[in-house]
Amino acid sequence: MRADTAHELARAQGRVTARDRAWQLEVERHRAQGTSASFLGPEALSWDRLARRARLADTARRCFTALEQKEPETAAWVRAYADGVNEGLTETTHATSTHATSTHPTSTHPAPEFARTGLTPGHWEPWTPLGVWLATHILFAGFPAKLWREHIAAHLGPEAVALFAADGPGTAGSNGWLVSGERTTTGHALIAGDPHRFIEDPGVYQQIHLSCPEFDVVGLAVPGVPGVAHFGHTGTVAWAITNAMADYQDLYRERLRRTGAGVEALGPDGTWHRAARHTETIHVAGEDTVEVEIIETDRGPVIAGGPEGLDDGTPAALSLRYPPRVTADLGFGALLPLLRARRVADVDRALDAWAEPVNVVQAADTEGGLLHRVAGRVPVRPAANGLRPVPAWEPGHEWTGWHTPPRAGLTEGVAVMANQRGPSTPLGVEFAAPHRAERITALLAGRERWSASDMPTIHTDTHLASATPLLHHLATLTTETTGTTETTGTTETTGTTPTTATSPTTATTATSATSPTIATPLTPKAAALRDRLLAWDRRMDADSADAAAYAAVRSAVVRRLAAHPALAPAAVAPAYPEVLQPWLALVPRVAYALEHLLRADDLYGIDRAATVRAALEEIAGRPPAGPWGDTHRLAPWRALPDADPAAGDEPGLSGDHDCVLCTSAVPGLTDRAARGPAARYVWDLADRESSRWVVPHGASGVPGSPHHRDQQPLWLDGELAPVVTDFDRLTKESDD
């Protein structure tokens, strides 16, 4: 896109985005407003409740009002984007009536989802882009993990919190690495990486080129938000981010009571304070409307429970305190300065206004400038706030200021951030295991000089270092070891007889965990499988039968551990809203903490050798029929799962959760991957035209468009498409 001014360009960006992503934009607008159940049905109700109770739309309005007062130019720029979206949606509405029977839609033809749901594109307010950003990232920092820590500590004791600390399936992460000019073939820096998010169709990132007399930027935009926030290249400076894994949202346990005038909350001063209260109605497609009570205390909006407790009657009410609600600032003041940046110092100054999500940023410019820092707003408060919900009626849990974002340098010419403990360590509680970061560092050390074309070898690395603890347990299994009899659920296993893994539900009926016995030798099939896995190269390649066998054994171990009487009671989670339940599910928690659980000195009396032996025997009796890619398939999220007829047979994937090629299955539940690289990029500071990128699907969000899935073969093969910034090299594809 080209325009004469930044505001005209924002309008064009909004219009083009609506032409390519009309359905996606409307889904996101409704999610921000808490109205998605009106056309998606009951499955969207839990999210709508959260959006309403957390006051997402109201917070976005407040932030835009404050933006108009503090940054009127930026507010006008955002307004221009929303105006452009409305223009594009009007075109889509017109296309609905004139092209409804088209089988080969172009960018302006309507998405078929509109026809299926009867949804008519609505109106974007100037604050809507802020609402979309907020709704996209409200769960990004994983505040529901505090409910898990409280839950598991109640069942197993406080020491279990650290034992289960892991980068789990509810967390968004990224790989990112910066290579300085002294380590490249051109003498100029390279920045590369891939954000790991839930793979959505249409994709969560939009490849875009924005050009006007003030700036010329290529990057990955978030549909519904103007500019280029996370990944951009202006020609003279480039930047990229990873999730800092910071903790910046707090949950408070509230004591609420009803009075004749409304609702009151007990404050830390020991007195009752009036809480704001009103009700809202949620329309649900195919069902009756639902009334939702909205309560907000001095800490923040109540997102679960209320004066009468949770849905099951448990006395509880939780309020959420998050920075934009407190400050009326979502950090949009950074967006225009980022586009105008020419040097690292400009990026650095722009990011001082960043709010959320909290990121680790890497940047470089053509003059050799380098930047590695944290950007975002993290409150100063007691450590207990970061671990669990804290009592609102007790003093000592208040926010008292904001942390200064940490900075870091390079080591041997490189900086690597993959959500591990790094510069943001003082700001977080749980971080990703170091495997991805260590592997990227090792790969970079293996070559003296790097070029942009070399980077896909890192993007696509499938070595799985986290396999070590399980393989170690397998190595200790010999044909003449002693073991224990383990009772899991209603089925007793001796560690030698193949059994069917029991569910956490039946496991609660078990009466004993272990009793001494002598284990019989491994069966020949199990011994052969053990030897095969010990010889495996630890690469999770799609065509690897050994990777499939390892994953099957791992899943069996996870199921058996989760079903063990020592852990199984934790499978019954409190009756918090459905949208928060993924953080409380036991099997995924066991899966992503498996390294810790297998390495711990003691695991609540569980005989892990017997558990691993039984899992090995189980899989040896029914080994996977094909390679890892047969079951490890892409599972993208779609608002309407069966809206695209071409999406039925998703491809098999290489990689795994702790590989650099992070395609996350949930061991014990499914091999399918809902999370993975939502984009890949390489920013070349020597020549922007040598930069590369790719997204999982394509640039268009319209099923049937030639650009809806045209990048998927590249994404699957680990290849990147060239970044073309010369307008003279572009040709007009359509007049629509």
C-alpha cells in the first residue's frame, strides 16, 4: 500500500484488511465486545462472559479516550484505520449480494461464513482496534495459571507448584535470535525467528508493506490493528519480539455482599466499599438470551464467581487487575513512532511507551546499532501476587509502581530469546524450558558466518532435548530388574503386562499406589522397542517412525501418571468459567511438566520405573502404524470449523513442543498440534530485499481465493518467500 500521508495509509490498510479478512475482523470485533455467541452459538458463550465481566470493550473505550487527550495524532491515525475497515466491510456487504454464487472468490468477494451464519458486517468504532488488541492478549500472560498453582498446592502441597512449573499449552511463546554483523556474511546484522501462537485460519499475522513519504515499512501486522507492532523492517532498522513470560496481571479473592443498594466488597482497610454493578444481556444463536452480572471492585472487574460464589456454590469471587484497566493506556502511542523509526535509538524510545503484552525485543540498524531489551508495563507488588490469587481484604497486596524494563547485551555476537529465563527473569514466575534457546545458541555457534538464506536450518530444527529423562528411565529397564506392582484405577499392572491406561475419573477409585513385588522381565517386543528408542536420533521428523514410537510411549506415561491415585484427585478442577479450564486440566499439566516429574527425587510415592515399564509394554503391544506425521497433524482454530471444504485433511508436521520447530501436541490427549509457528521471518539489515518470511496459510482470509493457502507448502517445507518491496516489481492481479 502507498499513500500521500500516514493517515491516508492507515485508511488504506484498514480497507485492504477488510477486503481480505472481513470474516476474521468481524469475529475479532465481536469477541472484543463479548457478542460472538450471537452468531457462533453456545460454544462462544464462556468467552463472551469473560469479555463482558473483564470489561474489555469498556477498557478499550477508556484507552482510546485517553489516547485522544495525550496522543491526538495517533488517535486520529487509529480512527482513519477504523474508517478504512468500515469502507472495506461495506464493499464486502455489496459483494455478498452480487457475488453470492461465486466459486472462486477474489479478495472482495464475501467469506462463505457470512452466508452460513447470517452475520452482516457491522460498524467499527475508533476504539475497536484497541478492543481487538486487548481481546487478543488478555490471556497472553496466563493469569489463570495462578488458579492452577492454588489448585495443585491444595492437593499436593506448596512444593508441587515448582514441580509443575512449565511452559504449558495455554502459553504463547516465540523463538527469536539476533546475529550481529561480525557473525554474518554481509557485515550487517540479521534478525530471525518465529512467533508460536495458536494457529488460526485465517492467520493471526498479516504480511504487509506500508509506504508513504514519512516511512516505508514491511512487516507482520495483526488484522484489526493499524501499523506493524511486533515484527517490522523500515529499511534502515528492523525489530522483532518474543514473549517475555512476564507476570503483570493479578487475581484477587474478593469478599462480596449484597445490600439494598447493590454489592459491596471488603477492602484491605477492613471496611466495606460499594462496588460498581450492572447487568448485561448476551444473545446466543439458537438459544435463549443470557443475563450476566457485571461487578467491579477497587481492585478490578470480577471475572469469576460473585456474592453467591461459583456455579457449583463454592464461595468464591475473583477480580482481575490488569494494567490497561488501571492506567487507561494500551501502549498504542508506540505504534506510529515505530513506523517512523530510522535507527535502534528510535525503536528504543518508541518502546518506552509500550504497555502489553510484555515482550523481549531485539532490534538492529544499518549503522551497527543493536538492541536487546524488555518492553511493557509490569507492576511492582509483593511476590505472592505472582503466585496465586491473593485476599483483597488483607493489606499488603497493592500495586506500588512499575518495574523498569530490563536490558541485555549480546554474547559472542548473538542474542537468543525463546521464552527461557533471560533479561525478563525478574518480571516473571514461570518460563519455558531452556531447550529451544540452548539449541538455537548451539546451532549459531556451529557456523562462523551466517546469511539470510541459512536461517531456515534453524527455524526447522527438530532435535528434542526434553526426551532425555524418559529415555534415561527406559535405559534403566533391563530384563532382570526388580520393580513394583502399580495400581492405576481399577486395573492392576505389574510393569510387564500390557494394559489399557485408565482415565483420571476411574483412577480415583484406586485404593493403593504401590506394593513390593518382583517384576518379570520385559517382553521381547518391549525390549526391542526400548532398544530402538535408545538408538533414536531424537529428531521429531514427520517421516520418523521412531519419533512416533517415542511420542506414543510418552503419552502412555503421561496418562498413567495422571491416573495414579496420588495425582488423580487434582483432575477435578474448581468450577471456574469454562474459558479458564484449560489451565486447570491435569493431563496437559503432567505432559508439560514431565521432565520435572521424572527427575524429581520423589514423586509422592509413585514408582516411575514401573510406570515407564508399563507404558513401554502397552505401546510395544500396539505400536504406531506409521510415522510421527501420521498423527501429528495441524489443527488450526476456525470460528466455524467446517466452513472451508478444503480444510478437512490437514498436513502432518515435524517438530514438537520443545523443538526449535515448536509444533505443540498435548501428550496424553492428542498428537494434533493447535499451536506452532504463526509466521517465520528473517530481517536482513544489509538489504531488505534479501529478507524472507512465510505464514502457515496465505495472505487472504477468503476460502477459495488463490492466496488463501498458497504459502502452506513453503511453511510445511521450512522454506521462506522473498520480501518484495520494490513497487515496480509488482503487478496488478485484479480490478476488484
